[in-house]
Amino acid sequence: MTLTERVKRKALDLGFQAVGVSRVTYDRQEAARLAEWLARGYHGEMGWMARTAKKRQHPALLLPGVRAIVSVGMNYDTEDQPDDRPGHGRIARYARGEDYHQVLGERLKVLASFLQAEAPDSRSRPYVDTGAVMEKAWAQRAGLGWIGKHSNLVSARHGSWLLLGEVLTTADLDPDEPGADLCGTCTLCIRACPTVFGCDDCLDVCPYNHQATPTAEPAFRATPLTLNPDLDALARQSAAEFQSAFRHSAVRRTTHEGLQRSVAVARKNAP
């Protein structure tokens, strides 16, 4: 097996359902799109997007000498069905189980260590939605799927239920063919979008998600608190109670203040 094949096999053994490799090159069109997106203010309050724009355009600023990026995806779709009766909130699927930063992060560290052991003269650095990496763009270049009209990565096999991570490396790996856009004229996600961050409406209507296989990863199973959260109970949570309840969940990244704001909106909109 080649080094690339061994790395891919290791990624699958670690529990990732998708893995691909892209060669690091400078894409002028992609850089121009990012610059225009930022200039139009589409990043909203995400000021870090503008502050890290150069690093997003030039991965070598993150890892000098980087030659390739190993993109991975882990299926997080469970068959849990939330209770939509009045008084209950809905939390997006990606945040119903354990914090995916930790679930993917630990395995990516193992993959990066494996890569360095297999190529001793190389250096590698893992990321899970925490660094200045255009993860969806690199995942498309690596053949994991394509970026749909809802701005999420879509896989013909796994739909949009893939949490992404990557390993930047100076090792010389064989690149995969980029993913082709298969959305065609479909606009279901655009029509379903309520322009609210963190919901799954655009994903629920995507045809590719209807045929995806649910995950077998126990870490992503919902808890009673994240599957059918009682809005009144959440509204009464103190900051300390919030930190304790969501200490192992990605929900804590929204902060107590942010969750209280969302709870207030949900209670106001309830029938």
C-alpha cells in the first residue's frame, strides 16, 4: 500500500466514514470569492473570519511547507425524533450528542501522529472547526462531496450529515478528484430556510439526506436534555447550571447568554 492508501485506511479504522486528499495550491477564484464575501459583510458578527482571511487563503501560514490536506468526515445523523409539541425546543443534530470537537479531535490527533510516524520527515497538524481552514472547500477538493446551495457540504453517499476535520501535512500524498456539484436545479433548501442559525430545516428537505444511513457512533446519540429541551426549564437555568448541563456538549459554545436569547425567541414564537 502507498502512504496515501495507508493514511486513508487508518482514517477509516478510526471511525471516519469519508476520507480524501487534496493538493495545496493557491486558488485565485476561491480567494476572490472569500474577499468579496467578507467585503459584503456576510460574515456578520464573526469577526474572526476577516481577521484570519489570509490564513484561510494560504494554509502555509498555518503549517509552513504544507503540501497536502487530508479531509475526513464523520456521520452524525441519528434516528432520534424530537418532540415538537408546544413548550419544547429543538437543537440541531450536530449538537445533540457529545461535543464533536472532542470526538473528532482526539481521533485526528491519532491520524496526524500516524502520518508523521509513516513519513518521519514530515510534519502534520490536525484541525476540527477550530482553525483558519476553509474545511468545506478543501473537503470538496478532496472528493468528499460538493458545497450545496445551503452552503453545507453534500455527499452523494452520506448527504450533509458529515462533521468535517482535516490534517494539514508536509508529506507528499496523492490527491483525489474534486467532488462534482450534483444539486442541479434543486432549490428545496433555499425555500425551506428560515434564516435561523443552527436549525436543520435546509438539511431535512435535501433529497441526498433522505437516503443517507444513520450513524452507529454512540457519541452522537441525543440526551433527554438535547433532544426535547423544555423551554421553561432552560429559561430558568443560571449560568452555572448551563455550564454543568452542557459541559460535554457543543451547545456550551453558544454561551449561556446566547442560549437564553434563542430560548426567548422560541418561547415568543410558540403557539
